[in-house]
Amino acid sequence: MKSKKTFNKSICCIGAGYIGGPTMAAIADHNHDRKVIVVDINKARIDAWNSDKMPIFEPGLDEVVKRRRGKNLFFSTDIDGAIKQCDIIFVGVNTPTKTFGRGAGCASDLQYWEATARNIVKVANRDKIVVEKSTLPVRTAEAMERILSNHPKFHFEVLSNPEFLAEGTAVKDLEAPDRVLIGGHQTPRGKAAIKALAEVYAAWVPKEKILTTNLWSAELSKLAANAMLAQRISSVNSLSALCEATEADIDQVAKAIGMDSRIGPKFLKTGPGFGGSCFKKDILNLVYICENYGLKEVADYWRQVVLINDYQQERMVAGIIKTMFNTLANKKLAVFGFAFKANTSDTRESPAIAITKLLAAERAQIVITDPEALGHVSGDLGELAANVETTEDPYEAAKGADAIILLTEWEQYKALDYKKLYKAMRKPAFLFDGRNILNHVELKSIGFEVKGIGKP
């Protein structure tokens, strides 16, 4: 492939999850002259993308998909056919944390990624650009290149194009990104591939926001960004514990800190800990990489961010037990929110999972309510789910309950009739606001015994 090589306009993405589906929908919506194919081995997931009910809940996503689906956006299980049709191939397969062998609990499990790379070599019919879209350890592209370079005839240029989407605002983030990062080799072939991918995004993203780097910087930037964001959450949560001990107010402290222009207000909201598919996984991945390079002190630093996150959940449950007379046995607890954050159905690493398990260990009777995430309760709680009730109706969840434990900041929870909820509960009625989103003064006037996080 020479530097003047031109690529066809067709694009495919292998992996139809939270990354592939929304990203390809946005690309199709702004590139009507390109055919965009999203493929996955999971037929049920592809069927959902082709139906009226999207497989993931993301505000505004269904409108974008329905606008382009069947025109230039297609969802299919024919992975081999898509690879052959398209010259730009995004790889957005799952890269979970390893649960076995060396690096278990920290390193990324790259078996699905490697299988995908080998399949591209097997079925490719000409030169291709292969784009890392999944979050991967730095230098993973080197291993991918070694697999792809085994083809006797065709050349595959590997790029890193990490996603920086926040679930709940993914469509907005895609429409107006802070930046689009493309990393590649600074060779004629590499630069040609970078240019070809940049043209895809330039259809709607201002050129000054399309940042190009070398391959390794792009790979590391994704891990570093998530680590820095998670660090802020763990930092403010650690301060919430100090606030409770000193009778300071974490919301007031965070506001004062956030008004410093050097710091800013984002990610300084205390809560039950961070969740989602990326933060914990990426930090542990960073820890593993640092250890492999002999950077023990750096690894220990980032590991502490995760430990503080776990501590926050244990601390919250300890506070609930203490407040409710040091026993939860046979008490009904209504858990409001199971998704890891509002405006998504995603429960991966949701604080609600760990907190529910800790509450169940105290032999509490638990009922969970959530507007979008109840379908994940059984899978996330395993055998424990048989002893947990679920309902979409928060009033039904609170009926006869000893306490409400709010864990997800759904906007509708602010608008509930708390007088009605209080009347239906056992007394004393406790309310633990794990997100500090409710009016505590008003709740106390109703009769609730209210506890927030980091509140005096």
C-alpha cells in the first residue's frame, strides 16, 4: 500500500455494544455517502438493533438509528461479509478484566480481540485499515500488527481511535466531542490511514478537534483519561468521609474547590462510588501495565483509587447498619436505582450491585426499583437474585419498607411524592440519599430520618 492509496468509503464495526452501535450510528448520520455495517456474533443483539427496541438505553439513540437504518446503516451477523466489503474496520469487541491466570483481576482479557484480528487475516480480500475502538492496553497495536502481518499478500494499517463517551450522554458526546483522537504510525502508509479516518469524522467534527498522535500515545490516552476522572471521584468520596467526621458539608466543600479555575467543578459530586464498564477495568489495567514495567510505586498509586471506591460502598453500608439500630435482619429495604448512573440501562460495575450484596449479607429483605435496569438484576446478583424482589414502581417498592436507599440519580426520583412514600413505610422511616439529590430539609419535615453522604 503506497501513501497515495485510496480506500473505499464503506465502514464496518465488529462489536455491536455500547461503543459500536452509537458510534457507527453517528458516523452513518453524518456520512450519507458511506455504507456503515455493524456486525456481531450475538444474533439477539443484532435483532434488537434491527427492531423498535434498542438493546441499550441511551437518550436520543433510537432516533439516530431509525433515521439511517436500512439506508446507509446496517446491522448484521455476517462478520466475514462485512470485512470483505469494507476497507475501514473498527474493532469494538469486549475486553473484560481477566478472571484467570497471570494478571487475573487486573489485566485485560484479549482473547476476543485476538480472535477478531485472526479472522480479519483469514477473510480479508485486499488492504485494510484496522481501527482499535475498544479500550486496550498500551502497545496492544504492536501485537495486533504481528497477527495481521502474517497475511502473505495484503497490508493492514493499525490505528488507535479510542472512544471518550459517557453513558447517558453518548449521543451528545458524539455530536459535539471534546476531541477525536487518532493515533497511527508516522510513516507514509500510517499517515494515509490517519487521513482516511480523519475524513470520516471531518464530516461533522471541526478539524481543530481532530487530534492525531503516534499509536502508543493514543492507546495510553484513553486509560489515562479514565484514570484521572475516576481519581477525582475517589478523591471527593474520600473527603466525604472526613466531612462526616468533622461535620463539614461535602457539597459546600466541593463547590468551593470547583470554583478554583485550576480544578473546575466536574466529577466532584460525591456518591456511592464509580461504576460502568471502563473506570475500574481501565485503572486495574493501568496498574498491571505499570507493574510489568517495574513501576511499583505508580501501580500502588492508581490501585488506591479503586480501593477508595470499594471503601466508599462498604462505608455507606456500615452507616446504614449503624443508623438502623445495628441490625438489618428481616427489615425491608427499598433500593432506588440499579443502573450505575442515570439515563442508561448499564449496570456494569454499578455500586448498587456491591451494596445490595452487602445488605443481603445482613439478611435484609431487599426490593429493587429502576426505570431501565431491572433486566440485569438476575445476571448481576446471581443466586442472590432469588431472594431479591424487583418492581418498576417506586411506590410499590417502598410499601412497608423500613428504609429507602437511593443509589442512582434518576431525575424522576426528585419528583416522587415523598409524603405518600413516607405514609406507606414502617416507622421510623429512614432515607439514605446516596447521591445527595433530594431536599433533605423538606424530607425531615415530612418525618423521614435522612442521611446523605458527606453531610453533617
